[in-house]
Amino acid sequence: MTPSQTIGPFFSHALVPNLHVVPEGTPGAFWLGGRVLDGAGDPVPDAMIETWQREGWGRSLTDADGRWGVHTVAPEGAEFIAVSVFARGLLRRLCTRIPMHAVEFDIVLQGDNETAFYEF
Amino acid sequence: MMTNEPPLYWPDYKSTMLRAPQLPPKQVDPELAELTGPVFGESAVGPLDHDLTRGLGGEPIGERIIVHGKVTDADGRPIPHSLIEVWQTNSAGRYSHDRDQHPAPLDPHFNGVGRCLTDAEGNYRFVTIRPGAYPWRNHHNAWRPAHIHFSLFGRSFLQRMITQMYFPGDPLLAHDPILDSVPEPARDLLVAQFDLGQTVPEWALAFRWDIVLRSTPMEDPQ
């Protein structure tokens, strides 16, 4: 299989965000988001978060404060939203799962409050 | 399962040190959401999106090349109609990105961004300009070998991958901690091959780079 490599620091001009998993006005829709933080507790301003659920996919690039967010609905028939994390300094993708009722979800890459990451 | 993959903690690439998780990942069986993925229709890609040398009002400077190949899964099945996004520097080694401060010229006719869908047999093809090497501050006198970033969706969340394609014979390949993070036998999988057969006379050199994504369990064979 082809190995992964980092997304690097210079991708925001190339990878177009897709903030609306569902359109504005969708019943039950809300903004799901949070921050991406490194092992020193500092924001990660060059990360890309992608979400996937049967209702659609989302893509958000973190801002200077490490914030990301997508407009979505709670997943139907699933306990979680599947998430990919890419960033400068990540040699391969990290995968996590956002519980279906979460609204705020920080992704802590390293340290005491490290996010649970999954491999399949 | 992940023997070809680079580790997350790789001190030679300094940015990994505060970003690599320290806990081992939880090994789980993928659930339905992870066995499916977004499907992109033809409308996701414009007719010129695969040609990075067009659309900006003139010919970019540099060596015109064709980059093509086939995307399959680990069982050799083609991955059709899946989105590929690429981005790269211009021929001088500079990205069309606000924060790239490398003092090399920008090219008003090249932004280094492309997209395409694989065809029914998993084939893709881009026309572009050969990218340049550029310095970075990872260590003293650090230079990235010329490369093209590839973002692949595959057909399921499991197959989602981002990687980089390199060029054969580049002397910088032996000095790059990012490529070096890949276990030795697999590094060659990231290096394209010169393809005389697909080179177009009087027009452009061709490079072939095939991509293998992991298989998705339970997916119907093609």
C-alpha cells in the first residue's frame, strides 16, 4: 500500500473547505466544532478536520486559534461522526469519533487530555 | 496492517514532536460510517481542473509534465470515480500560499492546484509543471525534494489518505526526513517512474505513479 505523508503547512489555498454538511435551515442542524491543540497546549493553526456521516461530509481548516467547525446534524442510526485529522507534523492521518450528542469537541493531539484516536 | 506507514513520532521531522499522540490508538472494527464515504459526481470537478497549466491567463514557466497512474485497493481492484486533489510549488519552488516566505518568484500563471476524478478503471491524469525543491527550517540547510501533494478520498472513510509523490533520481530524496520516515522498503512506492511511452512528442514528459489504498472489508468486488 502507498504510504502516507504529511499534509504540510501550505494547503489552505488548495483544499477547499466544505463547512456545510447540511444546508442552513435543516431541522436540528447546529455548528459542531472545537479547537485542535498540540502537546504544549498551543493551538494548531495548520490542521484540516474532515467529518463523515451518512448525512454528508464536512471539511474545516483550523484558524489562528486552532478552531474548526462544520454545520451538521446529529448522525442518524450511528453513535458517532467519523473524523479525520490532518496537520503539519502529522505524518499520517489520525482518526477519531465524535459522540452523536457532542457540540464542542476539542482535538488534543498529545498530552494529559489526549483525544482517543482509533485504528481499524 | 500499517507496516508501510510512517510512525507518528519522528524526531528528525521536528514538527512531529508536539503533535504525535503518545497513547497507542484504540484498535476497533470499522462501523458503517467508516466503511462508506462521500461520493463525488462529475460536477465536483471542472473540465480544466486536471490541467494546472491552464486557466490563469497564460503559460506558466517551467518544464511541462504529465503525471498519471492508476488507483487500486490492496487487492488490486480499481478505485473508480474517486476524487483526487493535488497541490505543489511552481517551478521555482514556491507555493501560491500567503505564508510561504521562500524568496523565489511567484508565477502569475500557476497556482499549483488541481483536481480530478479517477475514471471507471481507476486511472487519473494531470498536466502540470515540474515543481521545484525549496528550503525549510527543520534543520540546518534543509531542503525538501520536489514533490506533489496528493489527497485521495477512495471510496470509503477507511481509504482516505494524503501523501506526496516524488521524482526519480532526485538527489534530495536521500536527505529528506519526511520521506525517510517511511520504512525503507516502502519509500520507493512514493517515487514516480519516468514514462517514455506516455511522453507526448514535442510537448511534455510523462511520469507514472500508481497508488494503492487499503481495501475496504465487505465492499463488493468490482
